[in-house]
Amino acid sequence: MKNEIQNGAGALNLPSNVGTMHRITSHTWKLAFIFAFVSLVIDGVDIMLLSFSLTSLKAEFGLSTFQAGMLGSSSLAGMALGGISGGWACDKFGRVKTIAWSVVFFSIMTCILGLTQSYEQFLVLRFIGAFGLGSLYMACNTLMAEYVPTKYRTTVLGTLQTGQTVGYIVATLMAGAIIPDHGWRMLFYVTIVPAAFALIFMRFVPEPASWQEAKIEQIKRRELKLDAAPQLQVSQSAPSESIYKRIFGHTNHRKMFLLWMSTAAFLQFGYYGVNNWMPTYLETELSMNFKAMTGYMVGAYTAMILGKILSGYAADKLGRRVTFVFGTVTTAAFLPVIIFFNTPDNIAYLLITFGFLYGIPYGVNATYMAESFSTDVRGTAIGGAYNMGRLGAAIAPATIGIIAAGGSFTMAFIVMGAAYFIAGVIPGLFIRERQYDPQQSSLATETEPAKHDVSVSTERPVTVK
């Protein structure tokens, strides 16, 4: 079904999710928040199921530590490629559509993992299913960045990030309840349920007004062959040209893309290294039984929720950059503390403190990135930078597995801490905050002006409060 709007030059045939701005009210962002939050809960569940199944998978398929790490690496590689294509889909088809179909795809693929009979089958299917996982994080954050006013944006997006952490808690409780009595396969079968949620909810959440306006402008200029808006005439390129050409032909967008790609690579190396191997470390190195380990992880993830919410609030009050850098650097410093100073009496407190700290960067990351790009390239730019970085970080689980297999987890945790530190240094030195307001529609210049390095945009810059 398509919409149609009249224009002085004729009628425009629009996709069904464009031209629905009349459905957006002052409360629509709350519905969008619920949709994005629950989607990230599902995302968090799916990500952590593999971590809690690793010990069982190693036993059933006779895996080495390196092979177990490769399962995590294949997930990250699939998420990276899926996130890059998902960013393009976000700009092309819409934020809401991308979220819904991503959930449907990875829910079905994760369920099928329960039927696998070999390591190779599991590896390949996990890689394919991770395509849907990769696009979800970026799409949810882009959706909400375009719905929430600047003044409260990081607080709301920081709270949104807790959806993924709630998913970690749900996965932890599910693993503790299902694996000991029913095995790892049953854990994967239940993931088919969220597919129905996504298809139903998609019908009730309209695309953000800024995306619809930018889309209508692009369609209008393409189909009706209208001249570009005066403020965009510094470029002679049509908006239908490659979005990546627009990104890399624009000096500031190109710079931000490369900086965020590097930051994302180091951030996710540390983050997914910890996510993938912390449960195994507690279970093998500290000799915790499975149910006790899941209890400790619930405590860490609960603290992570608080860290994300408070970091979002702090970023709105103190700034995105200072909050992000604080979170990455303190996380880097605390990882060796867990290794060198843990005792049976203090491990719970160490994990809770760590959970709070390593939640901080992800409470700020989404807003910080979203405000670095204009509306017409935002989805592709964020998805590309974040997920090309994730592709680089895909070596983390396997690398940590190799290091751990060579002796102990001590050096592995130090390496993950170094990655967190570098992830803080790059934006701390080079990435300015609040460069664009995601609520304002804009088309960036597709090509760099010949003699002047200017960023032309209809978005209001950092003066928006």
C-alpha cells in the first residue's frame, strides 16, 4: 500500500510509511520508546544466550577454547555486516521497518540454532542470524534520537540502552532456569516468540517526522525533477546518489565516520570480549557453579542499568564527551582490579562496581554518534561506522580465547582494558559533541565544496537547548 500526496507539479507516490506525519502526536515518542526498548531487550537476550551456552557447547561438540571464541567472533562479524546493510535500510526503508524485520529475522535464525548437530552448522547459522542483530541497535537509537528533544535526548537514550541490559538479565535468568534441567537447545527454541511482537507493533509506530520530511524531499526532487533547495545548491549532485558518496564527499562527515569507526572498534573489542568471556571466567577460574555464576551476573547487569541511566542524565547536564570518556577510562582501570584483587568475599562488590562503570559508555554512545551526522545520512553513517568498527572487534572473542588458552585470563583482561582506554582517548581528543540536532530534517552536501570546507545543513546546530 502506498500513500499519495499532491504537489504543484503533480502527485507523488509514497511508500506506506511516508506521509504519515499526521499520526504523530506529543505522546507518540513514548510508544516509539516502548517499541525500541522491548526490541533491545530481545536483542540483549539473543546476544547473551551464546555466552551462557558456551560451556555446554564446548562439551557437546568437543570444542577447543579457540573454537568457542570463534562462535563469538562469527556473531560479531555477522552483526557488523548486518549493521552496515541495516544502516542503509534505515535510510532507504525507514527506522521502524528495519527494527521490526530485524527482530523477525534473528528470532527465527536463533530458534533454528537449537536444531544444529555440529560445530560448523552452529557457526554458519549464528553468523547469518547475527545480520539481524547488527542492524537493531543502531536502528533503535536512530529512531529515538529523531523523536526526543535535544534537552532530554541523552537521558532518554541512556534509559533506552538499559533495554539491552534488561535483556542480559532475562537471558541470565532463562539460562539458569533452563540449561541445568533442559539443556542448551531449549534455550534457543523459545526465541521464536518475539517475532510476533515485532510484526504487530510495527503497525502502531509511525516513522519520525524528520525522516519522512527528508524522504519526501528526496522523492520530490527525483520524481518531479525539482531544483534543490537554495541552501543545498552548493552541490550539483542528486540526492539519489550513493549515500556513502555523500558521506565521504563531505569533509566533516568523512572525518566523523572514520573517528567513530575507530572508536567503535576498540569499544566493542572490550565490551564483547567481557560479555563473551566473563561468565566462563567466573565458572572456570573462580570455580563458581552455574547457578551461582548467573546470580553474580544478574547483580552486575542490574548495576549496569543504573550506570546507563545516570550516564544519560550526566551527559545532558555535563556533556556527552566528558561522560563518555569517564566511562571508558574508568572501565579500563577497573578490569585489572577484578583479576588481581578478587576474593570470595569481595567478588560480588567488584562485579557490581564494574557493571555500573561499563554501562556508562553505552548510555552516551548513541546520542553522541547521532548528533555527529545530518538526517539524510544518519542511519547509514552510524550503521556503517559502528558496524565497520564491530567488524574489527570481531576478533575479540577469538583473540581473548587464544590469550586465555595460553595461560590465564590475566593478560586477556589487561588487553580488554587497553581497548577501553583507547576507545576513550579518540573521542576525548577529536570528536566534538552536538554537531547536529536529529529532530531537524536536513540534507547534507553530497560533495565537498571546491574551495571552502563548510558543512551545509538545514539542521539547527548546537544552540538548540
